[in-house]
Amino acid sequence: MNSCYNYVKSFENDDILPPYTWLIIRVDGRHFGMFSKSHNFRKPNEPKALALANKAAEAVFREFSDITLAYGHSDEYSFLLRADSKLYNRRREKIITGIVSIFTSAYVYNWHKYFTCTLKYPPSFDGRIVSYPLIEHVKDYFRWRQVDCHVNNQYNSAFWCLVAQGKTTDQAYQILKGTDKNFKNDLLFNTFQLNYNNLPNLFKKGSTLIRKSTNLDNKAMGSETSSTTFLDNKTIESQQEIDLKIEDYEINTLTELNANVELVTDDIINEEFWNAHFWVIDSTVKPPKLINNQ
Amino acid sequence: MNSCYNYVKSFENDDILPPYTWLIIRVDGRHFGMFSKSHNFRKPNEPKALALANKAAEAVFREFSDITLAYGHSDEYSFLLRADSKLYNRRREKIITGIVSIFTSAYVYNWHKYFTCTLKYPPSFDGRIVSYPLIEHVKDYFRWRQVDCHVNNQYNSAFWCLVAQGKTTDQAYQILKGTDKNFKNDLLFNTFQLNYNNLPNLFKKGSTLIRKSTNLDNKAMGSETSSTTFLDNKTIESQQEIDLKIEDYEINTLTELNANVELVTDDIINEEFWNAHFWVIDSTVKPPKLINNQ
Amino acid sequence: MNSCYNYVKSFENDDILPPYTWLIIRVDGRHFGMFSKSHNFRKPNEPKALALANKAAEAVFREFSDITLAYGHSDEYSFLLRADSKLYNRRREKIITGIVSIFTSAYVYNWHKYFTCTLKYPPSFDGRIVSYPLIEHVKDYFRWRQVDCHVNNQYNSAFWCLVAQGKTTDQAYQILKGTDKNFKNDLLFNTFQLNYNNLPNLFKKGSTLIRKSTNLDNKAMGSETSSTTFLDNKTIESQQEIDLKIEDYEINTLTELNANVELVTDDIINEEFWNAHFWVIDSTVKPPKLINNQ
Amino acid sequence: MNSCYNYVKSFENDDILPPYTWLIIRVDGRHFGMFSKSHNFRKPNEPKALALANKAAEAVFREFSDITLAYGHSDEYSFLLRADSKLYNRRREKIITGIVSIFTSAYVYNWHKYFTCTLKYPPSFDGRIVSYPLIEHVKDYFRWRQVDCHVNNQYNSAFWCLVAQGKTTDQAYQILKGTDKNFKNDLLFNTFQLNYNNLPNLFKKGSTLIRKSTNLDNKAMGSETSSTTFLDNKTIESQQEIDLKIEDYEINTLTELNANVELVTDDIINEEFWNAHFWVIDSTVKPPKLINNQ
């Protein structure tokens, strides 16, 4: 449909992401402090919200087969796109807006499956895409996010225990300011009879989604991964831990995902995880040698 | 929270859009041919879907005060961000993912207000952002989209009349292939007793959203624009036109928007529209002169 | 010539500058403090070096007809490329490396025409390219550089007078630190009997190169511009000013340029300059309307 | 120096190249067909021009210690910048204009050391920079250029033999059009008594510059590389080959380079070359692990 105005199209300028590099797209909740408060999310972790985010991430997996791995905690989710992916010819805007939109849409669409309370207003997310040259960078990216999950979770556990005890949020903030991990562990254990190690892995380790590759042999598929069951045998030690048991139950109920995606709550910092899932990361990044006609 | 993995952040590279240029973000439905079919959208135009898109666009207006004008038709919507906007320091990804996510979220969230049928699966959108140096380019951009609306609508009107008459979609395609606008107008009028001019403006002209500026005097606010009423006095000439009357009624019911946004279905190709709304486009693009100390 | 290694070309990614924007390329001397010292440049201004830079800039004009205006002082030179230029399809690297290379090459090639001393080692330059949406931005860019020329020149005049008087460079620096323009003017006049206003325009105003457009009528060509003669009637007041007279003579001898380029040393801050040269900046930035077939 | 015009600086937007990727900058002669003709370059290869290009490349090595490898033939030269280089914070324009300018400047500056004829006008070069994620891509890049050298050289050898024989350039073009390497080898051998294999390596393999790393042990320094001597024992078979002997002599005289750079004319397609010079490519691309405080 040509008109005299078509020239404005000449201003469009596709930003192409570098070829043969790993692409990681991170989706983040916009104003989720306010959102979680107005929807009464349990503190420090709302299992229903985490399960909903996993469900939204699953929708992204279903749409883009080049996404093989994802990791989420709190209100963020990171997706790994294979280095050899040609998705949308690696156009930055097309990839990032598609993923953010699918995640958002699935989050709103599935809300009522996880929450009984009404969604009061439409939540939204933003996203960024980063290109990494080496698989080692990719592993370190995901390690970075899991360290972040751990640090935030430990802090928030202590913070909300203090608040539950009657402290104001400002007092809780002052008590924890500048303290190290041992202080927080001791506080949780001695004051609140909460063994941090007994928290569900979903909270401590976050959620890792792995594409199940049906055209690969079973050995490669990492059937030895722990996961999908989040309930472990533990001695219940406190009211907090009774709550945890309830949460564990909820988590198990909530986390039924698509057959092609596996949800684990493993440690992804250790090399073992990456070795077990080498088929996910063993991309054919090798240059496509054609005919050697020199 | 520093860890040995924090270095991966150094790969992040914010793409900054050029300052003092007009930014237009276009949101487009992904796979909306399939989506509209599976949700039985009326052809060639589904007023409920257009009203829902307007509602979603309104949510974008509410969130970003630097957006002053928008135009949508079919499954696309274009938003104008003022040339002097400093939104997110003009970071490309932050702006585009925020807008696409809000639009998507509001679309899904408000679905049931416009449709009685259930939303079968979460729809999604992609987006692109383009920078324009001159206001003349901006006007021509929106003219380009309205010409596109008109041409598509005329084609689709003829196409779906043919299909309603019993032609297969392939036959309809062959009949219209390569024909000009006069042929289609004659076909609509002579074969289907449909006067194209009597179609609702919402279909022919698309939807234009204009920010009402409460801190500007009334004279500037273009109170003389036609708009918000879509029902005109027309002589009904065919069954198609009776349907149109119903649609007009629906449109009026559906299009109640936020007080700060005005919906019009005007011609935005003529200079009159732009003159009447000069306050929208009269950006303070002038350079911020500080102290003249030469 | 296809080989199995050709795939590496797929990593090339042309960066296209936005269409219909003004492009300004600034070339800057690399390590020119050291270079000017090792070649005994006169302080604060070496007319031979300025003339050589003008000669190098002229070579850029000769090669690229879309360059219509340039401005240089000290070891820098800025070139304006018309907003409607399609040079190298507006590929960033192609434009910037071509201009920097031509400037560098002409600088070395013409050295012996201006200097009797041998060029001890090859000097080099770097460059940057910036896109400006409005002609007002372009004017302000060149005003910015001329203000910079003036401020630097006044400072350097005072600095080198102090050094000539016997002060160390460190003492001179301390004396001038934080002083305003009046202090420096008074210092020059009272201590050194140097009237700043009597300095050659080449030093105070820098060099402006304007393309002579032979296919435009004479009226438009600004034949009323002062310029190309740098020697004004002045009362000689000091030894410094005697030197200036010599420099003026040199400047006149040195500044014979190509017939299609005019060198002026005008004030380019005032609007008068821009009005007189409107044909330089009156780019056909208007959108290329094709056929209005709506 | 602040003025009301400083705001124009806000339009500057540094393009940062991705971290931890290999950067290759290729410099290419602009209009070198014309340049080589007007300076009577010997065909198909002018040893003096190649030696001058090597000298210009050496100047780039001297300036940027992060450049470890370069390869040139004809009028092009490619420089490898280490993946972990922080040169100019990896600002694209700063790196590329600096390298192109140094190369250009040294080419003009050193002209008279290689040519007795006067340089008639200043030659210029353009450049591009490309980012490669893996060392395998880097190797393949340089292989690609050496294959190109070989193919061009074989073609040009046959072409200029035909012209020397009395053919017009158009006739020579038609004779060689679409022919394969065997045809050209046979033509050279049977018609011109020229054994392609006896051509100097400088012509067949191009020039490879390798940084000598003085702080590395000698074993690593590849002392077993052939190189720096270009004269081999060969049976002279034709007038062409007598000319070659002269050229060989010239080459040896011409190619005295800086002590820190080694010039070789090796095959860089085979893995042996890369193994021998592993210390050049064994970049510390490993992520800079700081403190593991998880």
C-alpha cells in the first residue's frame, strides 16, 4: 500500500544482535513492591506468585523453541536463547517485546488459577537483552542471579521475622543494616527458631526451567536431577516451619507444568548442574563450514 | 550484593535514543489472524476488539504522561512520545518493553469487559520504536498509518462481503487482486448496496487518542473536535448498514475512556487536525539555554 | 570468492546514521600537546599549523560534496554534512574513517608547504560523528566551538605572555586559575600592552570554511562576507603586536585555498552569519513526497 | 568552559563495543585502483607498496600494545585487538579512527623511504571494526583473508601476464571469466612458463605481523617460524621469475621492522600457525573472578 507517506518507514532501523553469541533476556516486574502489597503477597515469599511466574515463563518456552533454559526468583525471570538461534534474524526489539508480552499476558491470564483474590489492576514487566560471547559467561550470569536470590531471601527472611515480631519496618532495617550472613543465620535460628536450611528450595534456590529434549537420548536428559518434588523430610521446629510445610504443599500443587519443560530448584552455581545439562548448553556454535575450496 | 559473578553486568549496554527527537512506538498483534479467528471477531471489523485496544492504549496514556497522541486501527497502536521527553533517560529497551507490557496486560485484563466469550489463550504483541527528527515527519507517520487503515478497511470490506455472499476466501482474493479503489467502491455499492462512506468513522479513520491537557487554556484544547460520538445520521440502505447501526451503538457504549484522554475518529491527514491540536505537538524542543557567558 | 570461511562476514553490522538529520564530524589531534612542542609551534597560536589544518580541511571538502560548512581552531576541525546526504548510505564507519583519513593524509602530505622544519614523526587524529535533528542544534554546535576557541585563546594568550615574561608554566597556571575574562583582558592590556581585540581574527574567531555553490545565484552566495583578508588597520602597541603583524602576513600568504571553498574568520555566533549563508543550511530536509494516491 | 551552547554535547552517544569479544579492524585503501595506476605500481604485485603498508601497520603496533596480530595483502590490513582489551573503554569511534589515522599518516610519512617517485596526492583509507565472540571465529577471519589473497593473486598473475603478452584488459578479463584455479595454474605454467608455486610468499601468502612478547619465554615465541627471509632457492624458469628474484631482493631490503614486531609470510590457514603462536591468542578472556562470597 504505497502512499506519499511511506518514506517515514526509512527511519526504521533494525538493531541486530551479534551472531553466535548467547542471548539472555531478563524480565522484571514494574512497581512490584506496590503490586505485591496491594495483593497481600505472603512475606518474604509468596509461593503462589512464584508458581504463577513459572507458569508465565512456561508460556515463553512453549512459543520459542530456541529458549532452552530459564531462571527466576522474586519478580524476575531470565531466559537463555541459544547462541546459534536465528529467531527473528536476531532483531533486538522483536525478540525482547515478544518475550515480555508473552510473559505479561500469561501472568494476567493465569492469575485466577493461582490466586483466589481478584487481580485489582493489570501488572506489567520490563525487559532487557544482553549478548554473551562465551558459555562460561552464561553460567556465571545464572550463578549471579542465584547468588542474588539467596542473599535477598536470607535478608528478607530475617526482615519479615522481625516485623512479625512487632518491629517496625524501619527498626528491622536498622537492625539488619550492614550485617553479614552469619548474623542473619544466627538471628533466624536463635530468635526465631528457624533453620534457614530448612526453607523450601524454591525460596532458597529459585526456579530453573529446563527444556526437555525428546530427540536426545535419556542419559543426556539429566534424569538424575533432584527436583520437581519440593517437599523434603525435615524436622519441624517452629511455627514458621509449620507454615513452610503448608507452602511446600501448595508449591507441589501449583507447579504442574507443560510436559516439555522441567522445573528444578537445584543449585546452579556448582559445575555439576551444568555438566548434567550439557545438552542444553552444548550449542552448535561451531562455524558452519561449507566447502573448503581454497 | 557483590559476588564474583557481578562482572557479567558489564555486558549490559543501554541503547540510548537520540535526544530532542520525536519517538513513536508501534505495538502490533502477534499472530492476530489466528487470534481473531479463534475468538470469532466480526469481519471486517470487530468493534469490541477496537474498543478493547483503545482501552489498552488508555492504560499506556495513564502511565506515561509524556505520551500525548496515539493512533490505532486493526491490531496495531502507535504512541507518540514528546521530543523533549526524558522518560527512563530515553533508554530504548526500558521504554519499549514497558509500553508493550502495559498494553498487553490491559488488553488481557479488560477482555471480559468487552467480550462475553472466554479468552481462550493469552494474546501477545510486539513493538518497535522509531526516532523522528522533525514534527513534519511525525505528522506524516500518522498520515501513513491512517492511509493504511483506509486501504485495508476498503479491501477487507469488499473481501468479507464477497465471502458472505458465498465466495471462498481464495475466490475473493482472486477477484480483488490488483484492483483499484474505484473498483472496490463500485463493487461494494453495486453488488452489496453498501455505501462505503456510510461506514462508521471508527472503521474508516481508526482511533486517535489525544491527551487532554488540563493546565492549558480551553481555547487550545480543541473542544471543537467532532468525535466521541460515532453515530451519525445516515440513510440505511442494506442489511450491511443495519449491522453497522448496531455496531455504532456498541461503539458508543464501549468507548468510555479516562477523563484525561479524548478519543476521536477524525481525519488526521489534513493539516486542520494538527492545527487544532497544536498544543499536543508544540513541544518545547528548543534547546535549554542556560547562561550566555561568552 | 567463496570459501568455508566466508561466514565470518555475517558478523559485520553496518551502523546506519538516522536519515534526515544533520551530521557533524569532529576531527581532533591525538597527543597534539606533545606534537606541537616537538615541532616548536609558536605559542599561543601557530599560524602555519592553522593554515595547514585549513588545507587539510579543504581536501575533505574536495572529496565530499555534501559537506557544506566546516569550522576549525587549535587542533580540531568540525565538518557539517547535509541532513539529506546519502553519502555511503549514511554508514557511520565509512563516513568517519574516510574523513579522518583524508584529513590526516592531507595534513602530512602538505606539511612541507607550510613548515620548513622536517616532520619528525607521523601525527594522527581521531574523530567522532554526531547526529542533530534540527538546524538550530547545528548552529548552536558551531557557536559552542567558537565560544570554546575564544575562551581557550584568551587563556592561552595570557598564559604564554606570563611564561614569556619569565614565569614557570606552573606559576602561570596558578596566576590564572579561576580568573574571569575581565581579569585576563586587564592582565594582557596592563602588563603586556596587548589589546586582545587587536589579535588576528584567525586566532580569536577560528577558521570557517564555506562551500561556494556555483549553481546558486550570486545574491545567495554571501559575497558581502568580510574574510579572506586577515590584515586589518591597527595601531601597533607592543612587541607582541609586532609579532602579530608578521603572523598576519604569513596568514595571508598561507591561506590560498581551492576555488570552491571560501575561508572566513567571521563571528558565527550571531544570527547574521547564518542568515547570510542560508543557502548552506537550507537543506531539502522536506520529506520526498512521491505520489499522493490515498 | 560552560556556555549556553554546551547542551549540544548531550547528543554525543558513545558506541561501546561488547566486552570480552575479539575486535578486528580492517583498513582498506580508498580508490586504490586509481592510486596504484597513477603511481605506476608494478603488476600484479608492487613489493614496495606492500613493504610500505607493512611499515604503516608497524606504526599501529607501536601505538597500541593490545594489538597482537595483523594480516595484510594488496591495499588492505586487518588488526586483531585482544578480547580483554580496554583500549579507550572499547569506544568504537575512538578505536577505529585512531587506527585508520595512524595507518594513513605512516603511509604518507614513509612513502619516500620506499618509492623514488613523488607522491602525487594524499592517499586515504577507510576502516571497519567487527566483534567476534570466539577465538575460532578469529582464526577463520584471518583464514578468510588469506584465501582471498591467494585467489586474487592467482587471478591477477594470470591477468597481467595476458596483458603483458599484448591482450587488452578486456580480452584478459574475458579469457579468465569463470575459470577455476587449475585453468589459471596451467595457463601460467604452459603459456608463460611461470610456476605459481615459485612466486614469493609475500605475494602468495600476504604479510602477517606478530607482536614479539619479550616477557614470555623463548619457547613460546615461535622462533621456529620460517619468515623474515623471503628469498628461497628456486630454479629460475622464465623472464617473469627473473623479475621475481629482483623483487625478492627488494623485499628483503625493504622489510626491516621494529624489534618488537615480527613479519612472517606463513600459511595461516593451517592449525600449525595458530598453535605455534598460541601465546598471541591465549587471551585472559576468563572472567575476572573477584571474591567468592556466596
